[in-house]
Amino acid sequence: MSETMEFKAELKQLLHLITHSLYSDREIFLRELISNASDAINKAKFDSLEKDHLLQNDKDWRITIRVDKDLNTLTVTDNGVGMNQEEVIQNLGTIAHSGTKAFLERSKEAMASNRPDLIGQFGVGFYSSFMVADKVTVITRQIGLNESDAISWTSDGQGSYSLEKTTRSRRGTDVILHLKEDARENFLEPYTIQNLVRKFSDFLENPVFLENQVTEKEETKWESKQINSSKAIWLRSKSEVSTEEYNEFYKQVGSDFEPPAKVIHYSGEGIAEFKVLLFIPRQQPYDFEFYNPKFGPKLYVQRVLIQDNCTDLLPPYLRFVKGVVDCPDLPLNVSREILQDNVTIQKIKKDITKEVLKSLKDLKSSEPEVYQKFFQALGQVLKEGLRIDFEHKEKIMDLMLFESLLGEADKPTDFADYVAKMSLEQKDIFHLGAENRQVALASPVLEAFRKHSINVLFFTDPVDQFILPYMNEYKGRKLVGADQGAIPGLESVAKEDEDSFADLLGKWKDWVPEVGNARLSTRLEQSPACLVSEDGQSSAHMERLLKRMGRSEGMPATVRTIELNPKHPFVKAMNTLYKTDPNSPKLIDSANVLTDLATIGEGGRIENPLSLVQRVVTMMEAGLKS
């Protein structure tokens, strides 16, 4: 005899919301039904530990999905613990264990476009069936009960459900979905079902079988095959997993054809137990996007995929890391917002960040060529950590690589090696921004550094200029621009030269108004002049980058200082001429030409090339006539 009962008020609201508002993420329903079935099997295994007779020799644990195109039904079957009538009413007709109330409250606040994601996060589970079905029938028999004690539950999701006694030959549950017309095209296709199982439930320990009708030689029969792998390699110990298995799994989760540079596989403990299997790529994977907001490992709870990209588990500067995290103690009914403040998630994120940085350091030390290739491809991303992760600033700086003045081409150095090779007199770490190594090596500001064998790091990555404020020192040693301010540690200017050139230097700004100051240089050995920025000002390279990026509009240009080489014949000749004829027009031409040449020498562009050409031609003519 059938009995009709009303859903609780909150559940009516939920079903209305699911039926009318949550169609864009309908595939979630299959994950939820399979997860429920797996939980029921695991409960049966547990209950039978001390009561093995309850299983009645039925230990062929399995979940079966049957696709019936004739009846337009999709059935999910398990041989788990099953339910009695009281449990059916409690689990399928009330709000008791579903998290429905929290789901409804959060849905009221959420944008419609965000709502589909909340279904799985809140564990609404069984009720998501009504996104694809206009009627759902559940036939269940509790473990230990007789065949005639089964219960049938049926509802169209409109506010009520019916219950009646029925029979079932085995313990367990059938969830029969009578699919809506617009759901049949996708969810009655074996290919679609197989892909969804592999996406969400591929690693369940309980096998999932697909049953569908096939026609062979004009004869129709049912075909059954297992469609999940059940091989969650992250749950095995490292000693049990081969390199080939790691590589194959990385291809699956990393969208990469090359093997990973580093495998991170460990078990975490503390607030919660969790398993981690992460991969560091050798190079930039083909689908990697530098500013893609979707990053982070796949988050599993008891082998079930909860989030494809859990951004809460990794800081953005490690977004190149791929893999999985499985935390069986993480509640299924938390929203994305709560996850961000969840103590367990925060603990796992902190632990993973530490392990990834440690693994990168190990890779850099043990396989420098592999690490160099990785850093060339993804170093830009890693450097972002310097401005957002102050806790690990020094560890991140230890991972940086730079070409340098005294280093060989294509053999970069790091801060630690730089410091280890510094002389006792040298106190600071010197750097120079440039387009590339060749441009940096040609800079006149490096002449004295080269003479005194003082190394200079080349910051040739555009990102370097933007992270400089966040790495202003390394283990107590300041980072100083080789083209900025006065450089300590080099030879000082002779007192007689300062006195001799004072008047010429004082007049320079009158001849070249765009120059802020003029002084004698300790940097130069062969070149007559160079331009530098004062301490605290933007470097010339930084200004060029901003112009190229279109971000310099409205920003006043840095007023540069020109440094003259008192040992250079041309500078000496200018000083001699100034002493004998301070009003000579040749001095104005010479000062402007030297300033323009210094601009070109540092890789910059002069405002008026024609003026430079005219002045050089005039000076050449005068030289030929003398």
C-alpha cells in the first residue's frame, strides 16, 4: 500500500531552486549519487566486521550505472548498507543530514552564475538528481533485512513523495532517474557517463561498472564494463609507485607531455591527515596561462573529486604546480568562502607551500640544468612570491637565478653564490637592469666593476624591476643598482681632479638643461661619460619598461645625473677649452653630444637624433679644418 508524505518546508524550497535555477552544472548529480553509493558500501563493510553473516556471502562490492534508452532511465545501483523505512524518511524527506538549510541561505546571497558550484560543495547530494530527472524512484533494502522488507520511495520533486513496501533480492539501493527530455541526449550516452565517472569518481576504491545495451548480429544484449580505474596512487607509499606510474599520472593532471621535473609525494598530519601528490613541471605546460585564475591541485575527499582547481591550497606564485590533495577529514558541506577561512585548509596550504619550496631548492641543488630550464620558463611566476609571501621571502630569493658580469653565458648564478664569492671589502650586492645580457655587458657603468672584478647581477627579466622593492636586501646585504647613486668600494675621485673640473661641471646644466647634475665618475675607465639615477629614483631601464607597457603617461621623467671620466682625452680637452674660452660654442655642442651618446650607451633613445647628427657633423668639420 502506497503512502504519500510531504517534504519539509526547507526541502521544498531546495527542490524548487534546483528544478528552476541550477541547470548549468547538472553533471554534478552523477558524482553525488556515486559518492552516496560508495559511502553505503563502505558502511556495509564496516558493519560486517563483527557480523560477517550479514553479508550473506555477497562481497562482490560494486556500483553499477545502467543506461536504458528504451525507458529513458539512468539507474545507479549499489550493494551497500541500504536503508529501512525510517531512514528513508529521515535521509530523503527531511533536512536532517543534507546541509540543505545552509545551502539555501548561501544561495540567497550568491549570484545565479555562481550557484551551480555550491551544489557539490554543500553535499546536497541526492537532491541534485532533480536537475536531470522529472521523477526519481529509490528502491532500497537494509543490510540484515529480508527480501520482502525493501522500501520504494518515489517523487517528482514538486513537494511530496510516496512510500510503499516492495521486494529486492539483494541488500543495497537502486536510484532510478526518469530523465527529463532535455537531459536524455547527454546522460543516456555511455560515452558521457564514462567521462563523468573518470572526471569525478575515477579513483574510488569501489569499482564502478557501466551497463548499456549493445547490438551484435541483430541481437541486443546488456554489456557491463568497469569504467573507473580505482588506482589512487597518491594513497600508496612512494616505494610502491614506479617512475612510469608517476609520469603517466602527471600527464593526466598536468596537461604536459614531458615527465615532471620533481615529484612531491607525502602524507601530512596535524589538525587533519591528508595525502599529497604534486608535480613541478620541467617547462611551461602548453595550456599554462600566466594570469589564469584557475589554479591549484585537485581536491579529493575520500577519493572523490570535490574541486578541480582548489586555489585555497596554493599561493598564486606556485600556480604551475599540478597534482592532487586528498583530505578525508574535510567536511563536504563547506562553501568556497568558508574553505578560505577553514583551519584545516590553511594548515594544508602552509604545509604544501613549505614542501614545494623545499623541493625546488632540492631540484636546484641536485639537477641544476633541469632547474635552470624550469626557471627560464616559470621563474617569472615564482618571483611574484616576493611581493605576496613575506614569510618565505628569503627561501624564494634563494631560488632566483641571474646572469652576471663575471659569470659565463647561459650559466646563471644565485644570491648565495654571489655572496660567497664577494671580497671582504665588498658590502653590497650590485645589480643592473637591461634588455638582455649583451646590452648589460656593453654598459659603460660596468667598466670599473670589471676592472676590480666586482660581480654585478643582470636583471634582464621585466618582472625583476617590479619586484626590486621587495628584495632590497639578502641576508643583511643591501641590493644596490650599479647605475644608481654613488658606488662605495670603487676608487674615489682625486682631489685635484675635483678642483680642476669643478667649473666645467657647474656649467653643464646650463648647456644641457635636461640633466639634473654633473659629477666626476668612479665607474668609468674607457668611456667619456655615462648617465645614472640618484638613490631612490627609477632606473633608466625601469622607465623604458613603463613606456613600452604604456604605463608612463602622467609620470614625470627621472632627471638623470651625468658622470664624466676625468681620465678620458675628450673630457680633458673640454676642460682645457673651458679654462681658456668658457664661452666657446664648441663646449655646448660637446656637452650635448656627450649626453646623447651616454643615453645611447645605456640603451636609451634620444629625443632629437637630427640635432645629434648636426652637432657631430659640425665637430667633424672643425676637426678636419684644424
